[in-house]
Amino acid sequence: MTINYLEENSIEHISQIFKALSDPTRIRILHLLFQKESSVNEIVQHLDLTQSAISHQLKYLRQLQLVKKRREKNMYFYSPDDEHVIKLLEQAIEHMEHTTKEV
């Protein structure tokens, strides 16, 4: 049996993704963006957080390529970068729902 090992840079990148998903504010932002492409102002309204906090978290998520932005005139709209991110969060939600039913 052949065992495939991950390279160190891959392990570090995966670790950074899980670190991003471990923050409650980032989870709330991602969950909203999975439902609806949103501007910073819309995210602020939906999540009742400061614009500064949202902008900081979006920058972090963009650096990890978990979200992307598009420009429309003088506004930016954010959305998930790809389906993999959505699947990770959906699986975490499903796992949480499954484990809380057992308790």
C-alpha cells in the first residue's frame, strides 16, 4: 500500500483555511455570502458589525481565496470564491446539526 503524504506548504495552506473557518465572525460572513452576493454595507446591516471589522475580515478571506470581489461602479460586491468553500461550511453545519441531535 502506497501512502501519499502532503507537502509542508500544502499542510500550511490547509491549516490557514481551517484557521479562517474557526472564527465566528468569518463564519457569519461566509454563511451570508453563500446565500447572497453582498456589498460591505449589506454585510454590516445583516450582521450588525462595524464596517472596519467587516473590511478586515473580507481582506483576510480574500487573501486565502475563500471569497472574491467584483466592482460595480464605485462599490465592491463579495461572494464565495468557489464551491469548495461552500461545501466545507455546509459539511461543518451538517456535522454540528447531526451531533447536537445526539445530545
